Amino acid sequence: TVLRIRGIDIYKEYLTPDRQAELVDDIRQVVRRAPFAHPVTPGGRRMSVKMTSAGRFGWVTDQSGYRYERRQANDDPWPEIPEAVLRIWADLVSASRGPDCCLVNFYTDTAKMGMHQDKDEADFRWPVLSISLGDAALFRIGNLTRGGKTESLWLESGDVMVMGGDARLTYHGIDRIRPGSSRVLPHGGRINLTLRVVE
Ligand code: MD3
Ligand code: FE
């Protein structure tokens, strides 16, 4: 089923359990070459979500700001985006232009992500695609400016979302995780992949 909420397309149960397991294995390989880090915001606060990236660019944040980098802190390039991930983008967004970055977010039981816009990319005509794996997460959708009424929904393992058009600059965040709600990750937690065109 596809839900459309405030312009965001939500493909519930898009990925079969087999495809979810394949993606988890692929991400394990990515993390082996680009370990997770707890990013520090420009304000100096450590984020509760751990992050890493794959692709031509990785998204990084530190005291000097948010930005995309072609290399990891140790000067290695980021790992390639796994084929199985690229296939989802090709099927739902574009078969002719691939994403530049696959941001990998890892949520432990208490991790969350405050309301924000994604605006570090050069061209907002390209959508952002999100893939949820592991424990369910309470996702909050706001408006094009901070504040106002919001809507919430649970994202579950195998759900895929496409944020394009007017929805591309919607404020959004993750309020909380439902620990133990999935068996896709052997030690629990939640992985979210976001695919973006960067430049
Ligand atoms: C709506 N990640 O990495 S994915 C992020 O679940 C991020 O880890 C969340 O927000 C997560 O920036 C939410 C869903 C998402 C991603 C980008 C969006 C929703 C969006 C961009 C515009 C509107
Ligand atoms: Fe975001």
C-alpha cells in the first residue's frame, strides 16, 4: 500500500523480509569500511544517532558545520552504495541518475532525531528516498517552516518513503524507537538509509 501524507509517499511493507535481510548484510559491509560515528552538531552537542555514509559523498557534521565530503576523516573514500540499495532508487525515483550519497543512520533504544529540514544538497528538485530496517520508529512530519501542527506515523522495517516536490523541504524528525519490535537486526536497534542527489 502507498500512503500519501503531506506530499510524502510512504510505501508500507515495500521490502520483503528476504530483501530486508540482504540489505542488512550489505550495510554490515559498508560499516566495516566506514565505521559509525556519533556526529557532533555545530552547536557542540553529540547526536544520539550514529551515522556513516556510502557513495561519492558522505554527510558529516562537526563544530564547523554540516556538509558533504568526498572522503572519510581518515582520507579513505566512502564505500560504494550497495546494488540492492541502488535498485530501490532506480525503481522508485530514477533509472537514469543514481544517488550521490547513502546516509546510514543507526538508532539505539533511546536515540532520536529532532525536527529539521534536509537542505545541504544543491538541487531540491531531486527527492530524498528513505529505507527503514529493524525496530519501528515514530516519525513526525511538520511543515515547510518550523512549528505548526504535525502528523506522526510509525515507520516499520521494510517501509520506504519518497520525499519529493513540495514535501522535499518539510520539517521532520524521529521522536522515539520501539525497542524489540523487529527481528531483522540480531541485536536490535534501527537502521535508516537516506539516498540523496548531492550536487
Ligand atoms: C521528509 N532521517 O537522515 S528518514 C535524515 O529515520 C533523517 O533516520 C530520519 O531525517 C531517519 O535526515 C527520517 C525520512 C525523511 C528523510 C528526509 C526527508 C523524511 C524527510 C526530507 C524531507 C522531508
Ligand atoms: Fe532529515
